Amino acid sequence: MFVLSYDAGAGYPFRVAGTRVCALLGCDLKDRSFSALFDAQSRREIEDIRHTVAKLKTEAAVRRTVEDLNERIRRAQRGHLDGPPVVLSTVDADEVVEAWLGLR
């Protein structure tokens, strides 16, 4: 289990990180940037998914964008990307679509 601070400027630092999460990453995570665990492109997309999809014209395009991001997250979870183990869950496409519809 972990809890992040809602502080984009600090990279959404860990407020609390359980023993298992810290063990997975091999270090104490308190106050460390959650966003820094990911490559720059993924980090921007994860932090800014609603802004990323805001410019899209159709729900299908929004869902494709979320699915592309989720596929990269799943590959990272399976260890197919360089870097530390990924503890991030996939993004809920329905929630992103709902937020996208709210911007219209």
C-alpha cells in the first residue's frame, strides 16, 4: 500500500509507502517522487492523461489513448521495460472518458 501527495511540482511524492512496496523497489520511498519511477514520456502521460485526451475529438480516440498507456503500464509491470519494478495500476478508461465528457 502507498499514499501519494497531490503535489505535481514535486512529482507526486510518496507520503506513506508500505514495507512491501519499499522492498519491491529496494529503498525507502517516503518523500521520493512517484513520477520519477517512470521514463519521461510515460511520466508526462500518467500525470496529465486528462489534458492529453482533452484535445481528442471522439470517445473512441480517448479510449485508444488510454489503452495505449495501459499497455505500456502492463509491459512495465511484467518487467519488459528498463528501470525499477512498476507498482502503478492501469488507468480506468471509463473515468478518463467521464472527465473528457465533462470538458466538452
